[in-house]
Amino acid sequence: MKDTFDQVSYQCSKIVTKRYSTSFALATKMLHSSIRGHIYNIYGFVRFADEIVDTFHDYDKEVLFDKFEEELESSLRDKISLNPILNSFQHTYHTYNIPKHLVDSFMKSM
């Protein structure tokens, strides 16, 4: 059953990529199809973190970002998240053994 949830999560990341950056989404067509989904997963993650910082001016950004970061940490530890963007990112993170310090550096840069 988790496979269905994972597939929905991957589709969410793909939608985020296509809606937020049509040019980047188009450029991913030049990549091999075996990695394209993982690129969407990474893009969805960084896009949502960036949205919190750059867009949600009418909300407490610090609280939102802290919640996002807590969910990220849980997803990396537990290998699942009910947030489909974080669920798809954790899959890519584990598939490619992305060094944790790179994720931490990105989050600190926000």
C-alpha cells in the first residue's frame, strides 16, 4: 500500500516542478528518465523550503520553517512522511545516500 502513497508523492513533486518552473521542468527532459523523478523530488523539497522564506509574508515564517524542518528530520529518520513532498525527498535522499551535511547546509542557508 505504501507504493501507492509513494507514487502519489512523486507526482506531487513533479507537479511542483512543472508549476513553479516550466523552464527547469523542460530542461529535465534532457536528463535520463531514470533520474528525472529524483530531480523532481529534490526540486520539490527546495522549492517548498524557499516558498516558506520568500512567499508566506502573512504567516509566521519562523514557525512554518521550524515545522518543515522537524518534518524533514522525521522523514529522513523514519523513511516516510505524510507530507508528500518530504516523502518523495526522503526517498531520493536514501536512494542516493545524499550526505546529511548537504541537507543541513541548505536548510541553514534559508
